[in-house]
Amino acid sequence: MSLSGAFAVTAGLLLFAAGGLLVSSPLAQDKIDAYISLDSLRSTGEDWNVVFQDIEADRGRVTLQHDNWLMCFLHWRTLDSAKRDLSVEYVQHHLLNFWGPDMPFELTGTSGSVTVAGHDAYFVDGTIYEGAIKTRFVVWNCDQTGRQFTSDCNINKSLGTADDRLDLQYAITRTICCHDGCESKPNEELPQPYSAPEWQVSFQVPSEWRTSVYEDKKWFPEGPSQKSASLWTLLTNSQKHVELCWNESRQDVSAGLMTEMLDGLLIDTTAPGDSSGIVAYALDSVYVSDGRPMTEGSFQMLETAQGERYIDKYRFIASLGQAEERTFLLLAGLVDMTDVWGRQVNLTPSQETLAAFFENTVVPSVRVF
């Protein structure tokens, strides 16, 4: 279930994991490892799940899925007399009350002080939903612009999101500039600048993350402004999908054979029970790279969770290869979201992000390519 479907759950931060056939026995892992190195995929800290496997000597299929959830907010509000005396206790109260009663945060006891844009700042950590979500609020006052800023950092641990995604949000916070004359230091992990001169705000994020305005008519009836607004930074690669399938074949690899094998991935949506899988695909281009047919396009994924069905759109790259008189189809996809919490956002993964995922993460982990 994608963010677009899962964030319909109250107004909260909890994302329910998609259902699937999880394969965890050592024997099953050993059979899969002959084709895909799960250790290699998981070496970055990402928690890949095997949602389907059917392996025989002459044919087989392995389906992998990874969900990676975070929300990185930056809020600013007019600085008035009630906000001037910052302390850990102030930030604790701020965290517990900012999102209202629908977000029953609990404090972890971790707190401290840092410097952001030359300002003294305080932070506190919290959790919600029995530890599923880890949160840190970092708060500072900018006297130059008369604003109080809150860096609101979140990850979902229940989906296996690595702690370094939270560390990256702390790093983003340290690059924030909130007034004229402020300069942030370069950070190789944060190559993509975000700048809004009209709001006197800038910072840096990873190349796969995308920042947009957090629209809320209740909070901002007249829209965002220099004195009051919120931004949120989300992932363009929050859900990752990998398919490896093969069969005995003495045919030469070709675009026609690729289409035939892609057709074999489609599931029967009329079958009884909770169905999850690819239900349709469309090809944008077919080409040859290093002697292998390649294709790029999109597919629709049907997912069923808690009795409800969702259709998620993905962008993908696929390739054919041959070894030991078998033909292999490798597909790698990233979710393509345009809606989160009922708000329109553009989280379509860039071609560079998709290509890097295929070439740098997936292909090196597949032993038969």
C-alpha cells in the first residue's frame, strides 16, 4: 500500500505495511540467494522483503519489495513574546501539542541543544504508535526575520526505514538558512538545493528527496507566507519493487520475448482472496544496451490491505539476459506518487534516480546478470 493510500489512515503518521507472502525460512533464503543476494540489497540498511518466490530448476520467479517512509517538515510562525524563551521544556510541550490530540506523541527523554543558521536551538525526541514512528523536533528563533522555526523530522521504523534517514534529516536541518547573509556548508550527501527567496528560506536535500509547500487551509487560510508556512520533504523512491523471473528458452533475446515475459508477471484480478501484484503495464521505450534488450515504462500494482484494494503506479526499467539455456527478466520499479494525505505532490522519480536504482543497487545484487 502506497503513501497515497496509507496516509488516508486518520490524520496520523502511521503507514500500514502491505500484505504479502513473506519468505523467511533459511531453506527459502538459500534458494533465493542462488539468484539474488539479499545481503547485498540489505547492506544499505534497507529491509527488503521477499513477497513471492517459486523456484524450480528450469523456471522461477522472485518478487521483492521495500518500503521506506519518512516525512521531513519545516514549519515557521511569527515570533511573539510567548515564543521567545526557548528551552528543552518549551520544545517538549511544542512536540506534544503541535499536531493536536490525533498525534499522541510520547517523549523518549532524549534532548539537547544545537546551532542552526547561527541561532541557538533545542531538540527533543518522541515516538508515536508504540514506537512505530520516531520523531525529533528542533526549534530555534530567528530575530532577523521575526520567526520561530521548527524542523519536524520523522521516520517509520515499523516498515524497516533505516535510522540514517533520520540522521539525514538532522543534516538537512543544519543546512537551513532563514535570514539574509546566512550560508550553509556543502554536504556531499545533500547535493540538491531548495531555495525560496520569497520566504527567505533555503536548505539542501538528497537528490532523491523533493520539497513542496504543505497546503493546509486551516493553518494557512490565505496561503503560505514569509511569516507563516510549512514545507514538507518526501521521498521519490519510498517504495521499491524488484521482479526476477526465468524459464528455459533457446530463443534469442528480443523485444518480443521481453513483452511475453512481462505479460507473465500479470496477475488475475478476478481470483478470489486478497490479490497483490502487477495488473497492467505500458512501455515508453525499448532499446539495446550492452547487447541486452531494455525497456522503460510504467506499471500498475494492485495491493490489498485490511480488506481494501489500492492501485499504485510505478516507473520501471527492465532487461533480458541469458545464462545456462535460461532467459531471465529483471525488472526494477519505483512508486510514482502524485497524492499524499489528499494533497497534490509531485513525487515521480527522476530518470536518473530510477536508472541509479537499477544499475547501482539491483543489478550488482543479481547473480545471473
